Amino acid sequence: MKKAITPYAIVIAALLTMAFTNANESIRKFIKTNYFDLPFGKIKELKAQLQTTDIELLPTQSATILGNYLLQKVLETPNPYGINMRSNYFWNIYNALPSFVSAKERHTGYNQGTREYSASEQLMAYAIYRIDRSPKNLRRIFELFKPTLTTLVSPSVYKELGIEAYVHQAVGSYMSISQTPNFEKLLQDAFNQVDTTTGSFSWEGNSQSFRKFENSAYGFSVDEVNQIIASHLGLDRYNDMMYSPWLSFWMRRNHEGNVDEVLKILNEIDAIYNSQTQSDNSEAYGHEVSHLPHDGTIVNFERWNDRNGENVVILSEKFEEVASWGPPSSNISLYAYHYANSGNGFNLISTHTDSQLDCDFENRARFMENETRVTDADNNGTSEVTFIYRTGCSSELSPDGLVLVTMENGKKFTVEGSTRVNLDASIPAMGGETNISQEFHKADYRLLRNALETWEAQQENHHATTSPRAYQLSELVKYQNLIMFGVEPFWSIRLHPDKFVFSELSSEGIWYKFISIYDIDGGYTIVAEGLNSNDTAELTFSEGTCYDGMSDYTYPYKVSLTLKGNTYEGCGRWAE
């Protein structure tokens, strides 16, 4: 059967990389291999390469050799598709598997033939690939590297190489699959079918048929494997899992009998890095700020001292996707908390909450960046903090709701209205309402004058909130397995958590960081700027039948990239 590119192998590679680079004599007891198909004539070669007489239980020296190889080839070496652990693993390990490995386990056709692998590289790839996958062995490997995990792979690398995205996708997909009654048996039935049959689905008129043929490695595309698994699980064509590589991931883990252990390890990895992130936030915000009670994710904060003592204002946002019978909708809640410490600990002085709920389009609720100001406009010895945010739900250019809040010593003053949008000089502007609360009118006029300076600037600047927010980046995670490409000239794009890499044939990839993200029908438009240049790129991808112009294949996404005055048109397909 065709072995679709499995993120499981990546997780194992990460575990081995970190475990082997911290090997000790106890590895002789723990790290087992499964070299069942190693030809007799290759045994001597592998022993010499790993500098051991025992290739069933790897000693320290052998483990260190494998670890150094993984460290270089998986975590440090760029590949033709960018800097990505997943791509590095497939490029340098999976593609390098020697010919004596069953064709069912090799990607004949996926990037193979683009370079030649030496005999030593092929044996190294084999040695890594055939590590024993029993739950007990996986747990022992994990326990070896866990104490130094965040030192070996920093939180920033964890995110930038896409490891965090894979972990979240894997766990989330399992939660979905496990909702199906008797899913373990159904996954095994699916495995039995795809492991014993090769062929291809095709449409003949309005009916779908299966054409059987002998092609041991590429009998199925990922989409076709997913169709088989989905049919066993009873998933219909509209289920998001139909297009997920994680169906085959969990099907194979189920067959290996290590589902529970892999799930535990993935959750533990995520917990370790979440804990590290909280620690980093504590250092950035100050211990009191990050641990003061608040809902949502902190997006901004201010600290100052006045006659009330030490003051802290926390602004946070919470994004929730809402399941529904129709298109998915979202809720975004905004929170503001004012704490003060006059010597007996921090006490909550004032709060403010707002939200944009049940939005079926682009949910625009968010705090304005760099617009939180601490002043003492009325010179009374107690500072006031002013922040401003927007609300709105729309798929087109239209006014957003606009709210300004000033907090002072437990009191709250507001201005409410909308942004102003000028579509054309020949027609009146839309929006632009301003409603000042009675509390502001009753307060010192200098407070209102100070607030209106911020208000008017934001009211005219409709696009001030276009920088990506956490919820938008989380929505794009599912597209990190979407390969965007074009021909004449040949180019490719791969998405990462907050950037993408653009590569042309035989050229080093160029990185672009997201500036803004816009929802469009069936996809997104991303505006990005070069990490090492002032170039701006605009990438658009959306669902729709696409032809690459050089083959008879069709692809599920249309792609357009505007860069340096050039427009590249292409297609998108899910990674196999």
C-alpha cells in the first residue's frame, strides 16, 4: 500500500534526535530496534557504521551516532522546500530508505530521484526508521529526553518548525475519530483493505469505480486512502477529516497497538511547551501580571505607579469556533482588567467585557495595537488608562463597531460608534458615528479631550487592525500541509505558523512574515513582508478545481501570488 507521509514518523524522529543526543549507558537496556528485513550482507556494514556488535539493543556509542545524524539532517539542514522538520525528515530519511525495504513502505515517486543517496546514508535512514515502535520502547525513549526537551528544542523552534501545529492537529484529529463507535475495529478494517489492495478510484459518468492495478508503492493518493478510511468510519464527504492526513496516521498507530502511548506522549509534549510558554510570559509581563486572574489570552498590558500604588491593566482576547449545521461561526470575547496594589497585594479595581458572537464571516473583534495609553490628563495624581477596540462581522469592506474605554480609579468612561469608510469620493462615507457617554460629559473635560484624540485617529484608520491575531493564525494551522505550486517557472509555497516560504527551482527559499490575513470565500488572502527585505507579497488561495497546465491532474485549490511586480498562478494539493 502507499504509505502516505505520516507525521508520526516526524514525532519519532524528534524523540530519537533528542534522546540519542543525550544517550547514556542505560540505553543498552532501553533502545530496541526492529531490523527484521536487514539483508545478511548488510549486517556487517551497519554494525561498522554504528560502531557496535549489537544492533538489536543499541549501545551509547551507536545511539550517539544516530542522534548526531538526526540532529543535522532533521533539525538543522534546510531542504528544497524550506526549513521544516517534517520536510527534512521525509527528504533526508524517508526518501533515503534503501531498496531492500518493502516498496509498500517507500515513497517511490515522492521526491525520489531528485538526488542520489550514498550507501551509508541509506543505512542510516534504515537504522532510524526501524526503531522498535512498541508502546514500552516509545515511552522509554520519551522518558530519556523529557528532562532536557526544551533545552534541545527551544519553544521558538518548537513553533517555527511547525512541531506544535503537528501535535495539536494529531491530538485534535484523534478526538474526532474516537467519537465514532467501535472506531478501533473500523480503523483496523480500513488498514486491512489498504494494506492488501492497490489501485485507483476514478469517475465514470456519475458513478465512481475502482481500477485495480499492480503498483505496490503508489496504489493510492492520500485523498483516496482517506476515502477508504472515511468510508469505514462512516464519515461523509463534507467532514473536515476527509482531507486530513491524520486519518492514516491514527489508522497506522491503531494497527501498531501504540495509540494510547502516542496520545499520552503528544499531550505531555504539549503540556511541557505550554508550561514553558507560561514561564516565558511570566518573565515578559512580570510574575504578577501573567498570574493575575484573567480570561482569554493576554494581548497587551500596562503597568504604572500613582497614589494607588502599583497598577496593572490586562487586555485579553478569547476565540471560540462554534459548530453548527451551516457554515462554522465564531465567538470572540474581549476582556480588560485593572488591578492595583497599595501594599497588601493586587486587588481588582475595574473590568470591562465585550464580544462579537455567532459570526459566520470575518470576526473583527480585537483590541487596537499600540493604542493603550496611561496618562494623568486631569492632574489629580491618579492616572487613567485608555484603550480602544473594534467589533464587527462582515465579508466585505464596511464600518466596524468602535469602542473607547477610559478607566480611572474604579470609574469607567466610554465613547461608542463606528469607523468611517470612504469607498469613493463621489459618495458619502459610511459609518463615522460618535456617541459620548454621560460619564465622560460629567468628568473633567481634559479626560474627554485626551480620549477623543485617540478616537478620531482610529475612526479614520479603518485598516489599523489588519495585523494577524492569534485566532487567525490558529485557523491557518490546518493549511500547513497544503503544498502550493506552479509551473513555467516551477515554484512552491509552504505555510508555517506565522510566515510562508517561497521557493523557485534550484533557488534558496525566501521567507515572508504575515502582515495581515483576510477571509475570502473558501480560503484566505495573506499579505506578508520579506524577513530579509522590504518586499511585500500577497498570497491568495481558495477552494476550486485547478489544473497545473502540464498534466491531466486536477487539484482542490487555486493559488495566486503577487511578488516583486510578478503574478504567479498555481494550484494547491495536500501533502501526501
